[in-house]
Amino acid sequence: MITGVGLFSGGLDSILAVKVLQDQGIGIIGVTYVTPFFGAEKAIQVAGQLNMDHRVVDITADHLEMVRHPKHGYGRNMNPCIDCHALMFRKAGGLMGREGADFLFSGEVLGERPMSQNKGSLIRVARESGYEEFILRPLSAKRLPMTHPEREGQVDRSGLLDLHGRGRKPQMELADHYGIADYPAPAGGCLLTDPIFSRRLRDLLEADGAVSRESLELLKIGRHLRLEEHFKLIVGRHREDNEQIKKLYAGEDLLLDVKEHPSPLGLLSAGAPDDLVRLAASVVLRYSDAPGDGTWDVEVFDGRRRWDIRARACSPEITAGLMI
């Protein structure tokens, strides 16, 4: 059986690309790559309905190195879309070789995203991946150069589509044709396109040489304040943030908690000097329920011992100046 390895996000376009190829009797291996910046929940949810082999693969290490130094730069925020797509196709090409599959594909639609899915970008991604001749975009194939699987008769080009542009009506009509009623609403899904997350990530990469999985996960929660060049404070916003901070706490940084009043947890970088610990305590008090006109005990825990700091809540102007 002819087999295609497809980048599978679980969105409508990737579902339709699978269906179009399955109409030709082609076997499908869908692969969903995950990092702290995007997950596989949506893909896992719908993959079981498509009668295909589905793999979820974590590429965090390679992806983070690419994010640090993207050959083709970033989009509006920290999203290196061209380099990211090329990396995914390169990884999928390795899987194609190991599985003895015949070609690669994705659900990309020409012009649907002006920067990353224009004709030049699609061709550049294919070239950078090292598998240019083997990458098929079934939904827009008739508007793109012919690929190896089409020339070899492994895929019938006449059964492929010529979709283009940002409108979703053709995809929705095709979904009706296939009886697909339940599919996710279109959304980017990548945190690197989010301006707040991107600002936090840029700050982390500039301040810290070694970046851990935990530090990347922490970027998703709480308020982030840069106290000094190598010392950052994360302050929870609600109970869920506090629970995540506890879960991700590795026992080296400092945990701060107001003793006598409901408060967010604070997580301060390990090794912070005493003056920054006192500043962090005043920031945590600022967001707690402790009355702002008094001094209160803040418990500090470094993974081994606990001690108290008596502090007063800082002013909103101070936190505004420290916020990342």
C-alpha cells in the first residue's frame, strides 16, 4: 500500500487532507509533534475517528534550539514559522524512511496564512526540510508544483484540490461532504504567536543560559517580574496558578507565602540576595489579602529550611516597573 506521513494538528485542514488521500486508498501515518509551546490534545481527540496510525512525538530539545536561532527569523512575536515547519517535515522525513512510507503531506492551504502559507514560504519550507520533492499539500496541490508522488503515480493529482485564500467556506462544504460535523474551531494553538508569552520567553532566553522544561512551563502561569538581571519572581494569580507553581517547584528556587492572610505563592530564582528576597516578599504581599497599611510575615522556603520575613506591601508603581 502507498503510505503518506502527514503533519497532523487535528484541525479541520489536516483532517480534510487525510480524507482526500484516504479516498485514493492511501495509508496514513499522522504525526503530531509537541513542545511546551503547543500540544497534541486536539489531534489525539480526533485521530481515533480517522482510521489511521497516529504518533505523538516530543521534539522540545531540537525545537528550542531552533527557536533560539531561527534561520528565517520570527513572525510578529517569537514564532519562527518557516523554520518550525521545516523542522517538522525534516523529522517526518526521518519517520518516512524508517517506516518505508512513500511521501509527506500536510493540511496547509495556499494563502490561508499570508506570511507562512504563501507560495514562496511553502516552497522554502519544503526546500529547507531536505524533502522538497516528497512534500504534498493535498488541499492546494493543483496550485503548487507537481511532486514526486504525483509524477510516480502514487497519488492521482486529479483527485487533489485547488483551495486557496483565507475563506473557510470550501473546507466547511468539504467537511459536510465527508460527514464531519464535529471539528475544532480554527485557532493558532502555538504560544509563540502570543505577545505576552513571547515577551516572557524572550526575557528568559536573554537572562538564563540553561532553560529547563519547568522554566518553559512556568511561562504559562502567573505574573512575571524581573527583579534583577538573573533573578525573576513569578506570582500566582489564583489557586490554579498556585497549584502549578507547587507542581513545578524543583526545590532550588525560593517559595514565598504570606502566613496570616490568603495570598498567591511567589517563586523567586535560586540564589537571590537578601535585598531581593525582601523585595519579593513585598511584591507577594502587594497581591495578597493582607491590609496594605501594615507589616506582615512572609514565609520563605528554599527546599530545605523555612524562615520568616517581616515586610510591607510595595506600591503598584513598583510592580508595574518590574513586570515582564
